[in-house]
Amino acid sequence: MDHPRKPPILPTSVSPPPSPGRLPLLGTAAAFANKLTRRPLRAAIVLALALLVLIYNIGTLSVLRRDLGYIFRPLWDTPEPGFNIIKHFAARGDDDNAAWCAAHGWAARTGGKPVVVDAVPVSSELDMLEIRWREYAPYVDMLLVVEANMTFAGTPKPMHFAAHRERFERIAKDAGAKLVYRAVTDFEPNLPSGSFKNEAHQRQVISNLIAAERGSGAIPPGALIIQSDVDEIVSRDTLKLLTTCEGFPEQMHLQVDNYLYSYDQPLNDGGYWRPRVVTVPAGGEAIDYHHGRGADDMLAGAGWHCSFCFPTLEDMRAKMTGYSHNDRLTSTRLLDEKRLRRRVCEGRDPFGMWAVSGVTVSACSPAQPS
Ligand SMILES: *[C@@H]1O[C@H](CO)[C@@H](O)[C@H](O)[C@H]1NC(C)=O
């Protein structure tokens, strides 16, 4: 198998057989480098071109730093430990609650329907909030909402909910629910990008509000508190199950299916774990409103998480610049209308981040109507 022929510099249609103990590609690269040193002019041209490409894509460097961090996340971050998944069965046609609850390992409630509280931080997503509350209407008793006059990043923003409060008072009235609203006006201005400080503060305000409503008796022991962001919506069927049965854990995650940009673009990635239902304890233990891990048990198929599902690009930009993960915004070019529209249409990450996505892409015509 000895071959006296040197590997060619440029790829030809016939590849040379590898010399023993040496990868053909490495051999070619070495020969190429060798050739370059013998031709300084060509080397200079290649280097100049490489430099030009680098300068043109200088923004790419920060993108690379950002994305490599996420790509190699499995190396520097421990993955979310597994959950004990509770299978979720559809309601039975025969209204046999005992059998339906038993299928989940629970029992039918004996004490009547519990008070159901939806507690949610809101920024600008009013349509999503309406969809959510209309979904919850038959089962919800208290709608608890908190908004701020600054973004999480600490820049001034309108209080959209306050400006449209009547719309939501009507929805609450239709649902027979009490609306509890609080404005946060003491966010810290101009936080460094990627800070979660204001977001944590807003959640703390919700915790305090829950404590106040418990104090007044409006949230009694045994009440169910749904803890999830606006775009993480628990299905009506799930609320029916939770209000029909008892015996599930005091804290339980609710697995929701992921969608990106629109409910017709499912990610089919196994869903999202953060939404949670908390049963108000009989004792006085505080209830911490948060978006993290609270339990190991998780009810499957409990709803939908539609991420970046906004009616306008302007709403999308507001989120990209204002939310806690705005450190992903490495260049204002990412906000450019044409590029943003393209990424949305193709179902790619809003920040152009490298991601394996299972989005079923809707047809992207070159000229989308605005
Ligand atoms: C938020 O509201 C507070 C209290 O009304 C006010 O002092 C503050 O200036 C407001 N901040 C912005 C950015 O509008």
C-alpha cells in the first residue's frame, strides 16, 4: 500500500489513498501550508482576505462567545434533574370522578371545589393574558397580576395593563373572579444586561401580595395557586382535573408543550417544566412565588408555552431589549426588521442563536406582507 505520490494541493475528483498513520486531510493541509510559505504573495493575499472577513464579521465574535456558552452548556452546567412524570388522562365521558382521579393515583374531592388563584407577572403581553384568563374562566376565582413601569433591564416602559384595565375587569367579571392588581414603581434603573434583579423583585411583590390575600382570608388553606409566566398557559382540562381530584403533591410542576412565535409552530421538544401549582398549606408557611424548581413531581400534558408569540415585531423588540436575557442581544442588527422577520418566518431563534430546533416551518415567501 506504499504510495510514492505526494497528495495534491487542491482537491481533485480522485482522492489520494492515505499514507499509513496519517490522515489525508492533515496531509493536504500540511502540504498547503508548505506551499504557502514558498509563495509569500499568495500567503499575503490569503491573510488579507481572512482579515477582511474577520473585520466584516467583527460582531460575529461576540455571537460566537455567546453561543459557544450555550452550546457547551452541558459541560459547565448540570442538566435539570429528571422529574417523576405523572401521566395525565383525559376527563371521562361518564363523569366518574372517582375513576378519573384514581387513574392518576388521586381521589375525588370531598370538600367541594378549591379556590383557584392565577398569579402572574405581566409586561406587555395583553393578548396572551386575555387568552390565558379566558381559558381559566370556568375554574379561576382570583386573578392576581403585577406589572412595573420599567422593563427588567431598568428602562421606562408604559404600564400596559393599567392602561387597559377595563378590558381585564370585564374578563374577570365574566369569569366571576376577583382581580387583584399591583403596580411596581421601584425597579432599579439601567441594570447591566443579563441581570435578573428586577425580575426577582417583581416576583417578590407577587409573594407579598399572596401573603396579604391569605391574611385577609381571600386565599384560604387548600387554595390552588398557579405559578407561571403569561406565555405558559395551563389547559382548562388540567384545571378541571386539579379541582376535581385531591391527593396530588402540595407542589407539582405542570408540563407544557413548547411553541415558538405561534401556536402553529410546535417545537416538539418534550415540553417545558417551569409552570407549577402550589396548594396553600393549612399552617402559616410563606408561599414563595418563583419560576424555578419547586418539586420532583410533574403532571404531563398540562398546557402550552408559546414563546415570543407576539402580534407585532415591535412587541418582540421590546422583549428582546427589555427582558432579563437581553444579554443575548449582541448587536442591534438583530432587531433589524428584515432579518427579524426572516428568523421568525423560518422558526429560528429570535436572537439568531445556534439551536437545534424542531420547528415545522411555515412557508416563508420572500415578500411577507407587513
Ligand atoms: C415609576 O413610578 C414612580 C412612582 O409613581 C415614579 O416615581 C417613577 O418616576 C416612575 N418611573 C418611570 C420610569 O416612569
